[in-house]
Amino acid sequence: MSMRRALSMRGAAMASCRGFLGAGPSATSSTTQQDFDVVVFGGGMIGSALACLLKQSPLTSELKVAVVDRNAPSSPSSSIADLPQVPDIRVSTLTPSTLALIDRVGADWAIHPTRSASFHDMQVWDQTASRKHMRFSGSGEGPLGRVVENEVIKSALQRRAQELGCEYASGGVKEVLAPRPRVGITREAGDDDDLCDRPSVVFEDGRVLSAPLLVGADGSESIVAKSAGIRYEGRAYGQRAVTCTVDVSRPFATAFQRFLPTGPIALLPVRGGRGNIVWSTTPEHARRLESLGARDFAAEAMEALTVEGGPVPSSSSSSRGGGGWESALASRASALLGLRGGASPPAAFEDPPEVVSVAGGRQRSFPLASKHALTYCQRGVVLVGDAAHRIHPLAGQGVNIGFGDCELLVTTIQEALWSGQDFSANLTLEKYAAERRNKNGAMIRSLDAVRALYQSESPYVEAARSFGMDLINGFGPLKQVFVGFASSNAAAADIRSP
Amino acid sequence: MLLARGCGIATASRRAGMWCARRLLASEANKGTGATMSGSSSVDPREIEKFAKRANEWWDTGGTYGPLHRLNYARSPFIRMAACDHYGLNAEQRRPLESLSVVEVGCGGGILSESLAAMGAKVTAIDAAEESIEVAREHLKRNKVVPDGRLSYVATTGEALASENRRFDVVVSSEVVEHVVDPPSFCRTLAELCKPGGLVVMSTINRTVWSYSLAIVAAERILGMAPRGAHDWNQFVTPDELTIMCEDAGLGLTAVSGMRWSLPKNQFELSRDTSVNYIAAFSKAGDRGAGE
Ligand SMILES: Cc1cc2nc3c(=O)[nH]c(=O)nc-3n(C[C@H](O)[C@H](O)[C@H](O)COP(=O)(O)OP(=O)(O)OC[C@H]3O[C@@H](n4cnc5c(N)ncnc54)[C@H](O)[C@@H]3O)c2cc1C
């Protein structure tokens, strides 16, 4: 019933059900309707990466691809403008597999050493004075990852996608018309999977873009997911992340992350020998931090990053006066997190560089939330990137799992084309959806487990927290949280203090 | 590569089963075929009725014929590769079969027909069940993969089409030979529909203990994946029997591959294992000459 209504409401936009095979602007329509094979809604990092991958891969390169965004893309012809001297505050840590993908599609401009900063180690430690920490190192030649400004990644991918023949359509979007999910178990005759369910995008100026497959790459407030009736599970963390670019006392090549009871603070290297701070904390604290001057903020950040009490000898459970219950608790927490303990060669603790001052613009804060779509596909609609999952920034994985989505989606579409199957049918998309949702779900659960451990108010967890690094020292799923499940060339070394 | 491997396996086991197979075929032929619709047709009316009753279910991918949709992920790539190999085409294009005429005998609701047309072929798809052809035509109007004018359906039999002297570059018959009354005669009809130097591709279910447990017991009785009574295990054809029947019809085996259910992917994939589902390509002797 509601299905019927939804269909009839789609009205004129849906008038032409077939005809994309004739590709190109359809002259028959009174409105200016254009038909494509794939419409990617959202031309951010993920949407543009998907567009590049589609046009770059065998079989899918023959598809006609459009990218829709409210903002106009970087023009491929524009001379490469010099980047601003101080890097933008929105940056992403890219894992080796993401770097390989960017290189493969020919957008390596973005990850050139002059436009990005590499890090070879990652150091994670907690707020206790014990200097328990863990360090991950890149093995072999490659770095563990690179930090690149979102704008740089985005514009490189946008320019490349256009070079490869994707059409960008920008402007205000009036509505997204997507087939609604089927309700209940009622089936009307002819109401089958392949019913004329061709999604389309209607611009405010009357332009209509339509394709058998609409990809939602429009970020965490996805209107594609909304119009397709895809729902989310998740939670607001009740936290905000304060971020800014900072001047530091020396160049560095380590990604630092320290866990404080209020949340983690990260110091990442960015181009030009500067640093980027992402500081997750309570909303009140975030507001106060935002109001601080450049030097005062730097001083507070420095304090947050500095080991309390200076160098302290190794702490064991006995030196903390811990009884059997403490270690029992720790091992329970370990079991909970699915960790194995294990001794490894120790690596020295590296003191982070001194944070001198906020550079460029002021520090700004963003709300933190975790959100996971209950399904990634729905009759001609499929989600990638933040539209499918928004995760805590503590491990810097957000955009990387989005790139992973793109890779599997393109492979899945290729397989459908290879088999002469409808790439927009649920039969095809469900394979992508199930596999990615599983993988990303595991990441989200690991992140939640780490976060819960550090942010619980429970005295028991508080006690376990002092063993925090012992817990993290296990090479379990948590290693993946930090280094990225995709970076196979990363070797981890866990450490206790000297 | 995959094709070549499969082929090796087939030839190895071929000779061993040859005698057995011939004897079995002879005894089947003696059973008599009183149920034939017309003297010259291998169609079994009871089978046609069975499919006609369920014609409206062809495109319900979650229903009765779901496995056939998922079988496309194995049989379509096989046909794509076999045809490209045979005719020297580049399989890595989106629609590599554009230069070929294809007939699909026993197309049902058109699940495979649309795939073949999506790969570019000019497809004539036929089925003896009018109801299925109706469903197939309806679906074609709404489909999103077939280029205009590349697929047409006719409610007829292979024999009737052959008697009209229609000949094709590629003849496809998937999951049909196990349902016909007279398999040897059916193979001769397929050979007849094929141009000299052309290609015939058939897929079916092997007659092994495995296929009994998987296709009959598990699929029909336990999982309800196939309608109960959809298959008669005694009618299943082994790769050796199929090879012999085709040889007798003037077709030489060029490649064979198993099609195995992959649980994690929830679809079929090509494999070396021919013990349950398999697909085979045969070439017809003769000079290919110029196209139709
Ligand atoms: C504080 C913070 C720090 C982070 N740090 C990291 C990090 O270190 N590493 C990491 O990997 N990730 C990080 N992330 C996450 C990362 O920023 C996101 O994963 C990434 O931006 C997602 O990209 P996307 O293309 O999916 O979505 P978006 O970047 O949100 O892009 C969506 C696009 O769609 C367009 N759009 C949206 N709605 C509409 C509409 N209605 N009409 C038209 N166009 C529309 C937008 O204009 C935009 O171009 C961080 C996030 C936060 C909040």
C-alpha cells in the first residue's frame, strides 16, 4: 500500500523508467532529466574516491557516472593553487591501504610529501604516571600512515574523477527520490524486486538526475539514507572534539595519542613541520578550551599530553599495592576485550614535542557520535562512508573504512557486470552490504570497548584503567583499531616502561 | 585458465565412465516416451505444467527460484569466457558478446536470458511454457540491464525452432536436460540449432550421491530452496553421459566446470568439483564461415 503511494508520488521524475541505456541527456523529457548508470550523491572524499574507482576499473569504467554535491568541485583545469601556509584543521590519517588506493586512481598529488606528513610510529599511553605505553611502527620502507588535509584529498580526487569522465552536478538539491522499503509481508502482484525503482535526484532549479543505482556518500546526515528509509543504531557520546593546527618545538614523525579520563587527546604531524590536535572531551570542557587564546590553549594541550610526575620507574601490580582482585579485574577486562597478553621487545617512550601555539585559525569543536546504518543497501540505493557509519575519531579510522567501502562496492559491481547481473539489484548490493557492515561493525565495537574502558565512571573500571596499557598491550582487535585493519605492513611492538 | 583446468579433469574421468554411461543411456531409451507432447518434441508436458504453475515466482529472488538467480554468478561467467575463447573476443569489456547470436532453449522466466543479453549477445529465448514466456516478457519491460532490442522471447520448442532453420552462434540450455523426456534427442536438437563451427553450452545436475543429498534432500525437502518434486534424481545426467550424448549429436567437449554453492557469498561460483552442478561447452564441427 504505502509502496504504491510512494511510487505514485515520485511523479514526473520517474516518468522515464527505462532509457538509461540510451545514455546522455534525454531529449524526450520536458524537464531536463539526465540518465546515468550510477549517481553518487555527495562529492566529498568518499564520493569522489568511489567515482574515481568506478571510472578506473575494468568493466565499471564503461558506466556513466555522475557526482552530485551542493558545492562545486575543484576544477581540473585550474592551476594547482599553492596551499595556504598553515594547514587546515580538518585532517585525516590515511592508512597504507588508503594511500595505495589514492595512488592507484591517480590522485597521488594529494599524498605528495610536500602536501602531507608521514608518521612512522604511533604511540598510545594513558594518564597514569607509570609511562606504560604501546608503540606501533611501520615495518619495511613505507610509513605507518600519512596525515593529509581533508580539503587536499577531496580536491585531488574531485579533479581526478572529472579527468576520468565523471560528470559533477552541483547546486541546491530539492529532494532525493528513492524507492521505499517494502512494508510487512504483503506482496501485491507485480510488486517484485525489480519494479521500476529508479532513484533520482531533483535540484532546486528543476534539473533531474536519475540512475538505476544511487550511492549515498553524503556524510553522517545522509538524506539519501533518510529518503530510502534506512535507519541507524548508535549513540551520542555526549562529547566534543576540539581540533586545531599548532606550532610545535620540533618536527616529529609519530602519531601521539594519550587517554585521559575525559577522553583521548591526539597530536598528529601535519605538513610544514606543524602538528594537529584532536582533543575529545566533555562539552563543558570543550567550550572552555574553545574560548582560550592561542598560547593558553597550547599550554593546556601540552599539559594534557605531558606525563604526570615525570619519569617514573616501571609499575607492577604489587608496587601499586594491588591485591589479587586488581589483577583478576584486569584479566576479566582482558577477556572481555578478547585480548591476549604477551611480552614483546620494549620500545622507548618518546616525549611529544612541545606545543607552542595555535597556528592559523582558532581551535574549533565538533560533536562526537557513533552511528551505524542498520543496512547499507535498499533497492537501488547503497551507502558508503560516513553515510553508512560515523565512528569515534580516536583511532583516526573514519575515512579509511569509507575508502574500504568503495573498494568492495566497486568489486561487487564488477562481479555483477561480469555475470550480466543487474548491479543495482539487492541480490548484488546485499553482498557488499553484509560484508562491509560486518567488518565495520567489528571496528565500531572495538572502539566502543576502548572508549568505555577509559571513560566509565565505575570504580571497578577505574581500577582496571590503571592497567589500561596492559590491556591494550594485547595484540588483539585493539591493535587493529589503532593501526587500521588494512595496514598489513605495520608491525606492532608493545611495551612496558623500562 | 579455469576452463582449461576443468577440461583436463573431464577428459581424465571421461573414458572410465564411457561404457557405463552408454549402457545406462540405452536402458533409458528403452523405457519408452509415451508422455511426449508431439512426436518430434523432447518436452515433457508434466514438467511444463510444473513450471507453468509457478511462473509468477520466477523473479522473486528470495523465493523458489532464488538459487537460479544466484547460479548466474557461475554460469554467466562460464558462458562469457567460453564464448569469448571460442570466438576470440575480449571478455574484459562490459558487453563482449555483441557480435554473437544466442538462443537459450528452456529459458523459463528469463533469469539467464537477461544476463546473456546484458553481456551484449543478441538473444532469442524460448520456452514451451506460455506462462513463463509471459512473465519473462513482462520483466523485460522493467529490467535495467538489457540494451533495447537485444532480447526476444518466443513460446516454442527447440525442435520447432530448428525446423524453421534458425541457426545461432551460441546455443545455451541451462538446467533443462534433466527435465526432458529424451535427452539424446534434445542434444541433437541443440546441435541442429547451432551454426557449423559454433558453440553449445549446457548446465545441469550430476547424478551422484552428493547431488542426491544436496539437490533433492537438502534443497527440496529440508531447505525448501527448490519446489518439492522439481527434480527427479533418476533423470539427472552425469558429465560423461552428457559428453557421449553430445558426441553422438556431433558436438565435441571443449570445457567443463563445476558450479559450487558458496555459503559466505550466498551464491554459486565456478569450481573444479562437478559432483553436483556443472556446466560444459561443446563445439560443433564445421567451417564457421561468415555470420548469419
Ligand atoms: C573531529 C573529527 C576528526 C576526524 N579525524 C579523522 C582522522 O584523523 N582520520 C579519519 O580517517 N577520519 C577522521 N574523521 C572522520 C572523517 O572526517 C570522515 O570519515 C570523512 O569526512 C567522511 O567522508 P564522507 O565523504 O563520507 O563524508 P563527508 O566528508 O561528510 O562528505 C559529504 C559530502 O556530501 C555533500 N552533501 C551532504 N549532504 C548534502 C546535500 N543534502 N546536498 C548536497 N550535497 C550534500 C557535502 O557537501 C560533502 O561534500 C574525523 C571526524 C571528525 C568529526
